[in-house]
Amino acid sequence: MKKQPLFPTESLGRRAFLKNGALILAGLSSNTYGLLSTRAAEASQRGVVRIGLVTDLHYADKPAAGTRHYRETIAKLNEVITRFKTERPEFVVFHGDLIDSGKSLEQEKGHLRTVVKAISAIPFPKHYVLGNHCVDLLKKVEFLEGVGQNASYYSFDQNGFHFVVLDSCFKSDGTPYGRRNFKWTDANIPEPELEWLRAELKQTEHPTIVFAHQPLDLKDSDAHAVKNSSVVRKILEESDKVAAVFQGHSHHNKYSEIGGIHYCTMVAMVEGSGLQNNGYSTLDLFEDGSLVLNGFRKQKDYRWT
């Protein structure tokens, strides 16, 4: 079904549109969500799928630099583990930059072993999006072996939803990141992955959620953006199946709606000292198309219905 734009909803100050027959109000904050009357209105309600979301841990055994407190990631992660054991998500997604750069390949491998050991206490399936810092000195195959994952981009289904994990850690010539052969501002999704994405979205019959590291809602020229993000967005929009994209990389809470798709950039765990500066969330997906992102600590809440 093609999206049918409606007139702006003046009382809420947000754009409204139809997606698969359901009214979507984009980007509502926790304060305005109380104006809605839906079955997803209570944050405590559990969706048909609940997901744990974490991004930009940047764990490294090195002193803090600026606002980044690398060694504190493990303590922050332990808080996440405790919370997720209570929230019981179906799976947890780490949205990239699991580790930070090491002085040597062996040190970087040590960073990965340490953070993966901590993560292993999460008793739910885990999915890893590749970030540029994940493959600074490491090659992709080394990182993937370290986290126990077979591919850097792939898809899966859960309870009537389709999920897509993307890998934008490629140079503009299609060369994969690794061994410090790249600039972080040159992030791209190469043509083979684009073709795979088109085929994935064509074959699925389910509403789809996309997980990425580098943002897909910025101008192609933006330093933090995927350099062909406009091409990727066109593929997502033309499928008429993608409800939302969750991403990291730029470290700050940000929301946008483009072409009827929600783009949520999540806060980085590494930013700031102390548990009060932690950031993570759970995402509930409901049968009626509602999405509820419950943020903890520095992560903002969002309600889309």
C-alpha cells in the first residue's frame, strides 16, 4: 500500500501519515504521548517483540579522553545486564563501536575479549552491528569471530516482524574497513549489499525494522553519514515495509522522520562518567504498528503509534 500523507496535526505539532492503514504520529515525546489513546499507551505494556538496544560502548583499557570514559563501560554494561534480566527482551542489539582503538592488534583483541565476556552474562540472543571502531585494527572476520557472529549484514524474523542488520563499514571503492585502511568519514553500503537489501525487502511480508551504525537520515555529505544514505533511504521507502531505523555513531539522541520512516539515533554509552551518564533502551513492537522506545538514564523515550 502506498503511503497517503495527511494534513499536519496542528494540536500535536507533528506530521501525520498512514502506513499500512494505521495512523502514525511521528516523533512524539513522552510528554505529548499522553494525548493519544492506543493500546500501546502504557509504557509498561509488552509488545509482541521486545528488543534491548545499546550503542557505542567504546570499551578500552585506557584513560578517559574528553567526554569518553572507556574503562567505565564495563560498570555501565553491568547495569544494562541487570536491567535486561528484568525486562527480558527477545534479543539484544549492539549498534556498533563495541570497542575503541588499541595501541596494537593484540591489545584490541584483548578489549574485545573483555567486553564480550561481560556481555555473555546477558541470557538472551545477541546481534552485533559493525562500527568503524570495531574494525580499526581488527579485520571484520576477526571481530565477527570474537563475538560469535557469521556475517556483518543479514536478516531474521521474530513474531511477525522482519529485522535487517546493515554494515556500512566500507570505503567508497567497496573495500571493507580493517587494519586502519580507512577514514571514518568514508562510510558506504556497497552495491552487492544494496542488491541484497532490495531482495530482502521484496521477499518479506512483514513490517521491517533496520539496525545500523552510521546514520542513514543525514545528508550524504555529512561527516557522520553513510555517503550513499540517500540511495539506501530510497530503497527503504520504495519497499513500503520499513517502519523504523535505529542507529548510533554520532553519540547523541536525535530523531527524524523521512519518507514515512522513523530514524532514531541513540545516545552513546561511553559518553560521561558515572552510571548517571549511562544510556540504553528497550523497544517494544506492537501488533497494531505502534513502537515504544523506553530509554534509561541519558537515552530519550519515544512513542510512535
